[in-house]
Amino acid sequence: MSLFRRFHPRLLVRSSFTLGVLGTIIMLAAVTPGCRKAPVGTVPQTKVAAVKSPPAPVPASTDCKSCHEEIFKTWSTSHHALANRPVDAQADADAFGTPQEFSAHGIDYRVEWKDGKPHFTEKRGPNSPVETYIAEYVLGHTPLRQYVVPVGGGRFQAAELTWDPHKKEWFNVFGDERRQPSEWGHWRGRGMNWNSMCAHCHMTGYDKNYDPVTDTYATTWREHGVGCAQCHAMPADHAVTAPLKQKANRSGVTPTPADFAARRQQAQETCAPCHA
């Protein structure tokens, strides 16, 4: 008996019908352009991702000095220039010139300049251990200077012990709140994290580079403080293109009220993100 005779007659009918339907579908696919498959080796246009080139580095403020010497001189001692800086033996001599021991809101402190850096120790009670930390950066200039401490994993924290350059004294920036180490707002907590809470307004060309998987930072920046490029958003080729634009602007055309309105809007957009 042949192979086909072993099957039930209804099964043979269904099989014939199925083969007929498949044949029809194949014929339609062959003659319908919208159903044709893309040739082997091609990629649909929607699948192609645009490759972004890395952004050009912003100019450093020292790059502006040759053309804007007077402005650079004024800026170099401004609050913007000193918004963030590395610790310096001379600039921080008023705070660390002599070792000091004192208490503030239940915490015993000692500050001193040691091994080329400012050292802090704090003891929160008779049964608490003495903790030591070393500052690397200074946040702000006046009316206070807050010292920034590395704590590992690329993380920096703004310390609560703060220097008043006018009164020449140390104080706790939180006053009598007595924040505890377990709290979000404690100076070692995420609420006082320099990378995410401070640096984007106090640095130039800043990139946080936070990795949520490892909970670490690989933070980068162009320069400390609020430099020229941070407010003026200059392209990397500014030194080449600026003279050409300046020449074009010397056409004798009087600015219109709309021009002044656009400049005011630009000033708001430039300043308001940090000074709102």
C-alpha cells in the first residue's frame, strides 16, 4: 500500500486544501512589491543609528586672556572664578594657619594644615570614634568657604564645618539642626553630595558621569569655578570665528528694541539656571 493510502480521506482533502492556500500566498508575495523581503545584506533605513561625535572641549578661561585681558583680570578675583577651587596653603592660611580645637553643637573638632592638606577630625560624643577627613576643594569664597572632601568611589561631599572669612571663625553650616550620619541631609549623605548637588553650578565644562550600577562617579570638568565658557557658551573655535563676527557687527546698524529684548532673554537663560 502506498504512503498516501494509509491516511484518512478527510486528511488528504485538508492537506490538498492547505497546499493550495500556501501556493496562493507564495504567488501573491512574488508579485506584490510591498511584501518582498529586503535583499540579503541590506539593513532597513529605520534600523540605522546615527553616530554622534564627541563634543569639542569648551575653551578654558586662560584661552580668553590674550583678547580680553582686562575682563580676565576682573574675572580672576570674582565670585565666579572662586566658586570652586583646589585647597591652597596661602589662600586657606586664615582658616588653617594654626591648629585649632573647639566644639560646636555637641561635636568636638580639630582643624590643622598637615602634610600639605587641611585635616579635620570630629568626635560626636564620648562613646563615638574620632573620624578624620581631608579636604581637597573649596566651595565658595564669601560669605563662607565650605570644604569638599573625597570619600571614595569618585564621590565628594561638602563638609558641614565651614569657615567664615569675615568673622575668622569656624561654624556648622546646619546651625543647631544636629544632623545625624544616617540622615539624607547629613554632610556625608546624598543630600550633600558635591558631584550631584553642587558642581554643576560651580564648575565649567562639568560632566557628572554617574554609574548607577556601581554607584560610583567618574566626574570630569574643564576648569574649577564658573569660567568664561560656562556663561558664554563659546564654541571651541571661538578665537578664530569671533574676530570675523565682530567685523560683521561693525556695520553701523542701530540695535532695535527687539534686539535688546533678545539680549535680555539670553541673559535670563544664561544666569537663571544658577541664580533663579
